[in-house]
Amino acid sequence: MSMISKQLTKSDIEKSLLMPTDSFGTFPVPFEGDPFFNVTAVDGTGKAWDFPCFVQPSEGIVSVGWLRFLSGKDVRAGDTVFLHRKPMDDGGGDLTASAKLKIEVKRKIRLMGEDIWAVLQ
């Protein structure tokens, strides 16, 4: 399963998520030619989210509008966002079969000497 991840900065949380364009190479993202595109991803609860994106080729980045997704979540700088490519035979009962990506924001927590990942919902 393909995955990209990024440790979040203050700017990612307050403005927009910035990802390198080459990180989208293995994902089903239609950004050839047109700098504007949308990506649909499903969160851990099965809710589908549309993320408006803008390619900034001179910078080599994709700006992802995701503030609506973050609303009500206790996301902080240092947390990590993960985008996973969903398998074709997902069978997980996701509400939107057209979403080919799953999005998760996780926080690393140190508990009794072990690192664990908490998924922010």
C-alpha cells in the first residue's frame, strides 16, 4: 500500500498543507496541465472529504486546502498527517467508494517508555 506522510508545521495547520509534488507520484491525483484539482479522501470514521489543491510548479509543491477537515480536531505542530492509498477490495464499508485515499492525523505519544501513535478523530 502506498503512503505519504508529513510532520505538520504551524503553517500547515493555520494556512494550508504544503506537500512536495513528487510525493503525489504514486497516488491517483489528476494534476497534469491544470494547476487546480480536487482530491477526495476518507477519514477514520468513513467520512469523505474533498480537498481543493493547487500545484505551484515553480516551488515544487502542492498546496492542499484542508482547514475545514482540521476544524474541531486538536491538531498541533509536530503531529503527522498520513495519506494512504486504499486497496481496491477495501471492504471496510466506507461511505464513498470513489475515494481512493485515506487520511489520518496521528500524534506520537510516549507511554511507559514506548512510542505509540494516537489517531486524531
